Amino acid sequence: MEVNGHHYINTFILNSKFLNYFNNMRTYENQKSKELRAGMGEGLVEAGKQNPDVVALTADVKGSVKMDGFAKEFPDRFVQCGIAEANMVGIAAGLSLCGKVPFVGGFAEFVTGRVYDQIRQVLAYSNKNVKICGSHAGISLGEDGATHQTMEDIALMKALPNMTVLVPCDFNQAKAATIAAAKHVGPVYLRLGRSKMPNFTEEGAPFEIGKAQLLNEGSDVTLFACGHLVWEALEAAKALEAEGIKAEVINIHTIKPLDKEAIIASARKTRAVVTCEEHLFNGGLGDSVAQTLAMNCPTPMEYVAVDDKFGESGTPDEMLTNYGLRAKNIVEKVHAVLKRK
Amino acid sequence: MKTTTELQTIATQIRRDILRMTTAAKSGHPGGSMGTADWMVAMQFNIMKHDPKHFTMDGKGQDMLFVSQGHITPVIYSTMARVGYFPVEELKTFRKFGTRLQGHPSTEHGLPGIRMASGSLGQGMSVGIGAALGKKMTGDDSLVYTLHGDGELQEGQIWEAVMFAGAKHVDNYIATIDFNHQQIDGTTMQVMDLGDLKAKFEAFQWKVVVIANGNDMQQVLDGMAKAKALTGQGAPVAVILTTEMGYGVDFMQGINKYHGAVVSEEDLPKALAQLPETELGDF
């Protein structure tokens, strides 16, 4: 590792003026910050146009979860369930029996943790074609505080057999993931944030469930990221590039089924891994990656995540910064993991 | 259509099945199964429009039944087998490793006639309402039925569903409550008084039919026919079906222990003697 470290530093010094010619760092620009939940809302309207069996349900948060567009476009295919999430999940399961493709929308905590047993019995165990759209997920929800900031939802949902877990990284991808979820047969959890975040992936790019997305090639360390932290990982890769460290950035937008092949291949290449997510250490992306690596190619690894605590009130920016979910935190973890290489 | 006498005979055979299945499995829930046997037979053999030989998951053009208190699998499976969903011999596999006849109903194992897992209480009404809405959306004028334990009404989700169905005029849907006044820890009165059920459902904008003796086949047939006649009038229909837990065997009747306790091998002949084998024959 030390040898490699010196090697890269030397390379950096020698080639610094040619760096722009020789490095592979792809640049991603924030087109305009947008909310992921709004991406889902647009995707849902599109899915509704593509498939007349797509229906939507919400529990008194139609506007908050951006289902109002669908409700306006397809009033006969929209079910307002009132403030009763458990009943909503059961109704969705019943609708799916009749060939409908129900999208259930609510705040992520209340359509996962609050109704975990309902999801387990009638969606996962009964393997029904229902999509759960959890908006306001993660600590970047901000001012509402910890009651609403779920950071356990990935753990809960991925624990269920039959469940597919999608964590898109920006508005464009949230829209594409929604359209892909509508075409996928089986229960899906779609995790979405509330706040405006950089929108940087290509508009209209296809979303392939279960396929990791290589955003930047590198050879020294791999950053596996999901959700809002993908942008932070790209920012971290830029900063690392300036230090001569080539970071591979892979967007794991599908936590389950996990693209183990891509994870193993990249870890074999870089031999150092940092996972980045807006979730607790326990049960999130990091644990999925760690399990895969432990069983296939043990690799030094660090987590950028929240360590076993609840959030609090603050602006989205303050939350991400104070809970250590920024590019600079990723850089620090890269330095730490490279020492263990 | 079967005659009332024929249905009574089937119900007697099904009670024998329930006892023999649960004693053989050394586990299961005979009490509620025995109590609802008459209703289940009336439903599956006469009331419901369905095609057991050609089961489809989407149930298009057929009435659907969801048994929300999934623990009464002995009566569910026995009736389903006897009406033709699957071979009667398969009842021998109840609760055995590798069986399609899981302790609580599941879709995972592919048993014809089961559309949803149940057993975690309080969820079947929501599912039934969803299916009823699905039928409306697809222009299918068949009905959706659910069955619930009375103790199950203590689950909060039931009342979310009751409020929804009344407020949203889900009128192609009939929920039946097995009102046997028993639950695991004692009588419903001891555990949690259910109060005036009829008034409660009416307050939530439902139409209500009361069947005073749910172990009287004719009363069940008449009551369910009345419930059916009330559908399509802008409101969901509740049937309050008074039954006796363990009905058919004197030492089980009205005893809440038999919710989840089986008759011992030693006592089984005594129980079966009160329910003579019918021409349908044991499995």
C-alpha cells in the first residue's frame, strides 16, 4: 500500500500538467437541483400513460409525495386512503390481485416501519405486484426531525424475501426507476428524498434494476454509493483526483437484488472500498457490500453512514454536514482505508 | 345448489376432517374451525359464485373469499378440498414439512384457492376492500367476501378498513364476523369488550345483517342471501354471525382453550363418535 501510495503521489507530481489528458475522471454537472420525490411523481404519470393498470394510493399526503400529477391525470385510478397506512397497504395488495399495478405513496417511515408486518404478510410473503414509494427518506429531510427521518428503511425492506429495493440517486434517476418499477413484476420499495438535490444523471437514461452503474473508473479505491450520497461520492472523487488518488465511483441504485459481480470485480481491482449512504450503519448498503466482500474477496472497507443514532431538526445541509455524510467525510474514509490496504 | 340437508352432511364431514387433521398434526386451531364450518360450507357450496376446478389468482368473474383469521386453516382447507380446489387426500399433509397446507394460508406454496397469506390478524378486510375496488375498476360485478374473528376486531387496522369501506361506498363487499365471544386469553368480554357491534358498523355507514345462530344451516343460508341482496346499494355489508367455538363436540363447545389446542389421540374417538362419518367418507 505504501508503495502504491508513493507511486501515485509521484505520478501525480510528474504528470500534473498532463492530468487532464490522461485521467479518466468523468465530469458530472448538476443540471439544476430537484427533488427525487418529484422525479417519482413524473415517472408515475409516465408509467400511468404506458400502462392503464397502474394505479396510485396515498394516505393524505398526495401533494407531499408528488402523486398529485397522477391523481389529476387519472382520477379514476387514484385511491385516497386517508391517514391509515396499514389499510392502504392491504388495499394495494387486494388491487394487485385484479391485475392492477398499485403504487403506494407516503412518508418513507410510515410506509415501511409503521406497516412492516403488513408489507411482510400481504406484499412480500404473498409476492404481490405492489410498489411502495417512500418519500422524505433519510436525514436530509431536515427540519421535521427524527420522527420522520427514517434511516432504517433500507434495512427493513431488504430483509424481506421477494422484495426489490431501489435507491435512485437524483431526480432523473428517480423518474426512470419509477418507470422501471412499474414494469417489474413483484413488490418493490422505492426510496426517495424530500429535499432538492443535484440532478446530474442523463435525462431519459434507462434504469436497469439490479445493475450497478459505473460513474467513474478508478484504480485505487472504490466508492459504492446510493441515493443522495452518490453526488457526494462524485465530489469526493474529484477531490481525491487532485491528490492523485483514482477513485472508482459506482452507483448501487439497487440494494436488492445486489449486483454482486460488479462489487466483487471492482473490489478485486482497487482492493479498497468505502460505502456511502444516507442510512444507519446497520443493514444498509454498507452491510450488503460488506457481506458480499466477506464471502468472496475480503477487502479493507470503511462506511460513510450514520452510526446507530437518530437524527434531529436542522436544514438538509446542516444535517448532511453534521452527521458526516459529505464529500469531505468520504475523502477522510478513503484516506483511512488506503492505510489498511 | 345443495339442499340444506346435504350441506349439513358436508359440514359434519368437515368437522370430522378438522378434528382428524389437527389431532394428526398435534397442532392447529380446531375451535374456530368447528364454529365456522356451517358458514364455510354454505358459502363455498351454495352462496359463492366460483369455479374451484379452474382457480385463477385474479378471480375474474368469480366471487372471492379472504379468511382474515388465517388460523382456522382446518376448516378452510377441508372445505376447499371438499368443494374441489384440490384432492381431499392432501388433507393428510396438513402442517407437515413440504406441504401446500401450511399452518396458516400462504400463496408461496401454490395451493389453489388461496390468494393471500393471512394469520397476522386484522389485515384481511383491507385486502378484501382492495379486491372489491379492483373488481369495480375492471367492470367485474362479482362480489368479495371476508371472514373475521370477533377478537380480531381488536386490531386497529380493522377500523381503518371499516371507516374506508363505509366512507367510500364499497358496496360489492360483504364482511362476516364470527361472533363466538371467545379468544385465546378468555372471553371477548374478559379480554376486551366489543360492545354493540351492529351499532358500530352502522355508525361507520355499513348495512348489517345479524345471523342469530350461525350453526343453523338454514339461518346461515337465509342470512347470507339477505346480505347479498343488500350489495350494490352504496354501502358495504357486515354479517354478524353468532357461532359457538368447537360446535359439534360437547366437550369442546364454548371452550376457548380449543382456539389453539387439539383433541388428544385418546379423546379423538369420543369426539368423532358425536360426528358420525358421512357418505362422503374420511380423507
